[in-house]
Amino acid sequence: MHFGVTEIIIIALIVLLLFGGKKIPELMKGLGKGVKSFKDGINEKDEDQKSNSAQSERSNSETV
């Protein structure tokens, strides 16, 4: 599905009419915070997995 310039402008105008000019920046700010929080959670999970695998490798080498 490809959107042309005309379709994007129509969608933008509908959003502007529905939410008003003052609400859109607030919505985008909230969306940005949500995305940042999601990325932080993903990065934290990756770091935990890396540290857990490093600890298990150390414990395996110590038992040998």
C-alpha cells in the first residue's frame, strides 16, 4: 500500500480537525516518550541477557 502526497495531506487535515492544533504536539510528545521507554526496556533486557550469559560462562569454566 503506497500513499501519495494527496492522501497524506488529506489524512493530516483530518487529524488536525479531529484533535486541534494544540493537542497534536502533546500527542507526539506522549508517543515519543512511549517509544523511548520501549527502547530502554529492550536495551535493558539485552544487557541482562548478556550479563547472564557471561556469568554462566564464568561459572562453567570454574567448575571444570
